[in-house]
Amino acid sequence: MNKSLRRLSFPYLLWILIFTVVPLLLVAFFALTAYDSNGSLYFTLDGFKNVFGGDTVAFSFLGLSVQLPLYINVFIRSLLIAIVCTLLCLLLGYPAAWIMAKMEIEHRRGSNILLFLLVMPMWMNALLRTYAWLALLEPKGIVNNFLGLFGLGPVQFLYNDFGIGLGMVYNYLPFMVLPIYSVLVKISPSLLEAAADLGADPRRVMLKVVLPMSRPGILSGINMVLMPAMTTFLIPDLLGGGRYLLIGNAIERQYMVSRDYTTGSALSIVLLIFVLLSMQIVARNTDPDADEGGLVA
């Protein structure tokens, strides 16, 4: 039996080796090597020195201003924008997930339609979805033309924090809703009825029963939104007009513009370490033996 399982797992191990392990080793190789003027390869830590050192720029937050290395500044700015995007996705996504789950638990019509409408945009290419917002929000776009009917505008929706935040929330909201929905839909109606019979009002049922039981889905959704929002480069390039340098844009420019593979790979390694630490934090706060919501009655 063990031999048969090993044979079945071989294609998956081969896939992981070719498309995960080997690319990571190549990135680590480029991060620790460079070519001199004679074309000779040599070991170096210049990539990491450029990430944690080099020119400093001012970083301002809540009225405080400090001088930080350029890429540390970019990293922190990317993290803050990703955190705001994740919180907005959570605030918008949790009620949507609860509404769909409650409709499914109570066997009401419409939950499948709502789920389909949520997932349908994900079938389109991310580039097309983002370009659609350009057509909607540009100064002579559909939204500004509509506002012009009431004597308002034109409003500058693009090339600022609002445009980037809107694009991120739109693209990553399903990644918050779906994990939470998958947990909420498993909550047994008998648990909610028992809480109500014991005197809990709807608010206390939500705070004391539903929210704690949906914690695994919330953590999973946060992890699935925070990382892509932090590493994206397409949305800032299009909706930010290329004026916003986030960590994803910094890595892309090192590879595609500067051709500095050493610094670009060092940035990728630092970002990968942060992603792994974030995943470890989520794993530690998720009880693998917990019954995520119970069974639907």
C-alpha cells in the first residue's frame, strides 16, 4: 500500500520540484551572485545591502516623519496599503458571506445566484477587470459623465490612493468572502436556535457564537487577501498611473527595467520570508482539531 501511495504521489512531487523548488533556488542563486565587468560570476551580498541600506527617503505616518532606506520605505507602504485593503475586504465581505450562508442554511433561494455573481468576475482576466475600472473612473468616463448630469465633477478617481484601493478591494474581495462563507455555511442552525432559547439576542448570537466559529475562515481570508494585495504590481501601474512604487512594482522594475537581478531577487527573498512568517502566524492561530462550524442540520 505504501509503495502504491508513493507511486501516486510521484507526479505531484515532480510538479512541486519543477515549478516550486527549482524557481525558488534560482531566485536564491540570483540574490547571492552577480557578474563583474569581465562577465565572471561571483558571490555577493550587495542585493541585500541595497534592500536594507542605500539612499534614504522620508516616510510619514500619523504626523511622524522618519528617514528610512528606500526599499524599507516601499515595503512598509505596501504593507500599510495591503492592511487597509484587507480590513475593507473583511468589513464588506463578512456581511456578504453571512447573508449567503444564512440563505443556504435556511434553504432559501438566491444563495447560489449570489455566489455565482461573486465568482463570475474571477473568470475574467485580471488585466481586463482592471482596465474596466479605467473606462469607468477616468475624467471623461461613465461615472464622471453620470455625475455631470447633476452638475458634479469631474472627480479625480484615478492615480491616487482611492483608485488603487478600489481596484484592490474589487479584485480581492472574493478571496475574503469565499473562505468565510465556506465556514459559516457549516454552522448548524440548532446552535443558533439554542443560543436564542437561552436568551441571547441576535447581536449576542453573532458576537458569541457566529464570530468565534468563523475565526478559521476569517484568518484564511486575511491571509489570502493580504499577501496578493501587498505584492501586486498590475493595479498600482494601471490605476495609480505608475506613480506609486509598491514592493511588487519595485521587484518588477528591478527585473524588467534595471535588469538588476541581484537586487530584485533579494527583494523577492525578503518578501517570501515575510509571506512564510505570515502563514505561520495564521497556522498557529488556527486549531487543526477544531470543528469549523459543525455540520449543517
